[in-house]
Amino acid sequence: MKKRLTLIQMDVHVNDAEYNYNRVQELLSQSLSENPDIIILPETWNTGFYPSRELINISDKNGERTKSLLSTFAKKHNVNIVGGSVAVAKNDVVFNTSYTYNRNGELVGEYSKMHGFSPAKEDQYFAGGTHTTHFELDGIPCSTVICYDIRFPELVRMAALPGTELLFVPAQWPTMRLRHWQVLNEVRAIENQLFLCAVNGCGTVGRVQSTGHSAVYDPWGTNLLEMDTKEGIASIDIDLAVVEDIRNKINIFRDRKPELYNL
């Protein structure tokens, strides 16, 4: 099975939700010229990565605005959308939540980031999720983790175990740790024998530069696509037959021994 992934690397404006919602609609519309099967957005594209007390005031209440936008667009244009993530306010608590919609505009995946990035105090202003997500897009088993989550191999393995073949990683990853971004995504693809689509933001948050470099890796760890540091749209065709091929040749899921792992 072959599918076309279209990555939207967005320059998210911090604390400017109106700009961001308008801009994401423009970028979604532009991405249609790529003839995508699946469109993928970055992390916290509605507010920017903005751990602060003011966050509750600009977050999307119950995700209503985001869900309406993504659902309507997906159904109208017959396209799957992995909605990156947005800051969502629920009962005076903010979550960093990803919504995924199929071609019918149906919500098929919802995931709230488990690991808040404590050096930036994300864990103090965002509540953490408690479970992984698993869904299908055009028959492909998929899952999503968010940014800092990629540093936790236990979580990614949990996301991979139900047969996931395509993992999405929306992020706002900084330039100062670009090498970590590249290595961690590559390794997670190799060790879980799946395609990994990592979509990062770009632009600045105070003095911190989001590095861009959105990328796609195949199950062998081959870098199929890597963007630069600027806002833009890029696409790649992937062949899911590669997943079956590597899992037949090197079956780590059969050979693993979880009963011996004392984690």
C-alpha cells in the first residue's frame, strides 16, 4: 500500500490564536495541491509552545474550534488530517492534545501528551495524558506521540505494540537540540520497525528557535524527507509494504522477552 504524506511546517505565533487559526487554514488549503492522503500539522499550533498562567485564557475550550475546523476540512476535501496538537482547556485545566480525522471528517484518534517538558515548566501548566492512541487511516494502523514523548522509548513501544505501522510525532523542538531530534526519531523508527513522520514547528519563542527539520523515516531508519528551517509544505510517498518486509526478516516483536525486563 502506498500513501502520500504531506507535512505542514508552520511558523506558529506565540499567544496569537487568531493568527494561527487563520494561517493553518491557509496552509491546509495550499497543501491540497500536493494531492495528499494524510496531512500532518505541528505541536501547539493554536497558541504556540507557551507554558504560562495565561495559557488557560487562549486555549481552545474543549477543543471545539479545532475539532470543527479539522473535521469540516477533512470531510470537504476527502483527506485524512493528523492535527498536530493544540492547547485545549477542559474544566480549568490545559492539555496538549492531538486530534486525528479520517476522510469522512470523523474523529478517529485523540491523544494528550504524557510527558510535559519540565525544563520549560510544561508539566506545571499542562496536565498530562494517561493513555496511548491507536487508529487507522486508509487501513493503516497508526499512533501519535508528541515532542518530548519521543525521549521515552517505553511509551513509543507501547504505541507500537498493537501493530502500528505509521507513527506521527508533532513537535516544537528547538535548534539547540537539533541532533537529538534527528537521532531520536531515526532510532524510534528502527527499533519499532515502522514509518515515523515527525512534523516540527519553526520560528521563535522568545529567544528559542524552533528548528524545523520536519522529517520522515522508514523502518530501516532511512531518512526519506527532511525539510529546512523555514515555514513550508513538503510531501513524500511511502510504501507500507516495507513494514511487512522488515518484520519478516527481523521479527523483534516475536523475539522480545518482556517477562525478563524489569522496568
